[in-house]
Amino acid sequence: MILHVDMDAFYAAVEQRDRPELRGRPVVVGGMGGRGVVAAASYEARAFGVRSALPTAEARRLCPQAVFLAPRPERYREVSRRIREVLASFSPIVEPVSIDEAFLDLAGTERLYGPPPAAGRLLKERIFAAVGLTASVGIAPNRFLAKAASDFAKPDGLTVIAPGEEAAFLAVLPLEKAPGVGPRMRERLARFGVRFLGELARIPEGELVALLGAAGQRLAALARGIDPTPVTPPSPPRSLGSECTLDRDTRDRDLLARLLLAHAEAVAAELRAADAAARTVVLKIRLADFSLKTRRRTWAAAASSSRELYRRALALLEGFPLGQPVRLIGLAAAGLVAAGLPRQPPLFGEQGRRSAEWERVDRAMASIQERFGDGAVGRASLREPRKTPAPGPRGGGRRPGRG
């Protein structure tokens, strides 16, 4: 049996937990500028039609009484790390698929936790005890059904599909719940009177392949409750990054430098979480004409402090000609090595000593922010009143559409 756990309205739920006065109120987390989109909406906001990936301006029109908040990526990553610790203690086979969801293989755990319904309830209780947040859990004989089940009774749901119950569940599962089924495919299948996956199972596989191509074979298997994809623990990341789209295109190098400093802090936090350091720094810039430019350099000595990552990224920015205004700027760390492995010392010992000191500063700041909130401490240069967009993980934050 496979278990899928999906945190409920994760970003918004973290904000409501950290600020009790927001509980029970509509909360929207996302970009605050003219190009901003919703990253997460509380269930109170969803009642007004606010959804992930909706433009923030449209969300304000639908729910003007909502509390609109800029994302706090480091806070969400910290809560996610604590959730993953719970998951890792529950099963040896865990596959995180985003900051707020994961698959677990329950093979061999029944003697510890009992049958699947008991295991699901216990995991939900452990997560709530650790972070004070609710999760929806689905348990089924395979990944596809487990994920569909976790979405069946949100929020705070628990749905178990026992072996032999797959057909009954699929009979009422809408087509759009299957991966890869978009509006155009639904429209084509609607011509055959097909709206649910259970109805799709009545069509011979050969006809589906003729109609939909290679996707038809995969869809035919899912409609019959077949998904052999295993739960696979992740391999170490090859790179980590942070980027943001500016509210207005700019050639202001001072502003770009300040954004790089904020990105360096975000990437340094991810390196700490991965217990890694980086030898390669990549500068990513998207210009006003949407062309994407990157600059990278590899150093002999790996770095993990925000100050050193910033220093290296700034060197790349200084050599970049700004013939056009910049629309997006990002920083990535690659060439990762385990933080505990011996690192080649820099040619000049003073620089290495300062980098180690700033690593300790980063950890101290993170500890203070975890205890007293993100606003408790920070770099003065990032506290100036000048408005800047909040950086986030690669891709401008987590993927939209999360529970």
C-alpha cells in the first residue's frame, strides 16, 4: 500500500498558525506586485473562488476582505523540513514531490502501525503534533490512486482505497484527476460520453491509443487502476536556486545587487538544509525581450555562506552588460559537495576564515528567525523602505495548485 500525504493550503496554513489572529479569516499568499500570482489560499479564501495561480489582482477583486501576504520561503522550508523528519521516521521509503507533499511506501510497517487506516491516522497525528498543521492522507495500492485519494476529502481528510475497491473509486473520479488530462483531451473524450475514469475503462486500449496517441496507453492503465510506478527516495540535488520577477523592468544595478543578496540568503538556507556547499555559482537574468542569459563560474573552494555566495554572484553581475532592462534575476548554486567533506582551502586563508564566520552568522540568524519570526533579525541593506519582490525557490516559488 502506498500513502500520499498532502499538507492543507500549506503556505496559508503556516501563516495562520504563526499569526493566530488570522485563523478563520481568508488568507492569500502570493506575489504582491502587478505581475503577482497566488501561491496559496486558505480554505476561507477558496470559498470566494480564490485559487493558486490566479493573478493577485483578480484574487483581490474576488475577495477584497482577505489578508494578502508576501511569501516567506525560508519559513515554509523550515516547516517542511520538520514534516519530512516525521515522514522519515515513519517509513524508510519516502519520496517528497514538493515542499508540502510526499509519497510513502507502507510495506513492512503494519506490525508497527496496524492496518492502513490506523497508519494514516497515526501519521496525521504525528504531523500535527510536530508542526500544528493538518494534512490530508490517501492510501491505496498504487501512487496514482493514493494521490487521488488524498484530494478526495480535503481538508484534514483520510481516504483509504483497499485492494478490490479500485473500480468503485474510479467510477466517480473525474477525468481531470488523471495526470496529463487537460481541457482539450477532456473535450475529445466528452464526444464519447466519457466524464469519469471509470467510464474510460470501458473503451478498448487500442481505440484510446488511436484517439490519443501514446497518452492513450497510459490513460487506459490508470482507468483500470494500474500504476506500477514505485516510490523512489530522491537522489541528492544537483543544484539549488532562487529567483524572482521584478514588478518593473530595471537597469538599476544597486537594486539588482540587493535582490542577489536576498537570493543568496535563500540559497544558503537551502544549502544548510541539504548539508551541502557549492563550488559553482550561476547568475540568471531574463531581459525585457524575454531572452534568458546565464553566467556561471566554478571556484576551487566550495561555499555555503550567504555572504560568499553573494560575493561570487555580484562578480558575475558586474561583468554583465545591461543593454536592456532586467525582468527577472536569479542565483543558483551548483557543483554541490557534502558540507562534511574536506574542502580545498582558498589560496588566501583570511577569506576562508571570514566565509566560515559568515556561515555561523547565517545559522545564528536562522535560529533567531525560527524562534521569534522572520522579522526579528535581518541584514540592514534588505530592511530599507525601497520595495523589492520577495525571492523564492527556482521557478518563482513552489508550483501552484498545491492542496
